[in-house]
Amino acid sequence: MRSLPGRTCLGLNAPVCPHARSPPQVVDFCNNYTQLLGMGFSPAVAAGALVRTKNDVTAATDICLASTS
């Protein structure tokens, strides 16, 4: 894993998740994370769901919705 100088997500200047191996995947993760936050999910739930689903935002949304019921 590698970090991207000048790029942060989740407030970290570190590798975003174990599934993010290249810059486009990091950008996708951050975009999906921001999208889930915009839906009102907590940062921990959003990030956990994305990591669990290997950044599948649709499946992550389902997990986030299930966690609120």
C-alpha cells in the first residue's frame, strides 16, 4: 500500500484502505465515502461498509442502511 502526497481521505495522510492499490481506486474510495457521508451515515459506518464491500458503493449503502435499523 502507498500513500499519495497531498491527497487525504478520512482525514488521514496514509493508505485509505487495504483494497486501494492505485491512485484511481483511492479517488473512487474517497468519492464513495463522501457520497455516503452526504446520505447522512457516520464516518465510521461509511468507511467500514466500503472496506467490507471492496468499495462497492451500492452494497456499502445497503450495509449502512441495515446498520441504522
